[in-house]
Amino acid sequence: MKTLLKAIIVIIIIIGGVLIIVVGKKPIPEPECIVCGPNLIRILGIAEIILGLGALVIQGNLIEKQRNL
């Protein structure tokens, strides 16, 4: 039950990253700098997806190790 809860949390994090990217594509004039406006939101969304996927892989490896013990 505990591992299922962790998996659900990670999936919610990944979905949140996708939502950040989708919402960040508003028709706002894009500034040139990377740390301004929609560029920052898009980068944060991508980072959240990557970290969520990494957490899912690490959790899967830990579950597999526990099964082998």
C-alpha cells in the first residue's frame, strides 16, 4: 500500500509538470531572457517531468531489490 501511494504521488508530479508546460504556452510576448516569463515556466515544467520520471525509476529499482531480499 505504501509503494502504491508513492507511485501515485510521483505520477501526480509528472502530470503537474505537463500541466505547467501546457499552461505556460499562453500567447504572451516572449522575452529574450531564459529566466523571464514563459521560458522559465516551460523549463520548470520539463525539469519536474524529468525528476518525476527519475523518481519513478528509482522507486521501481528499490521495490525490485526488496522483492529479491
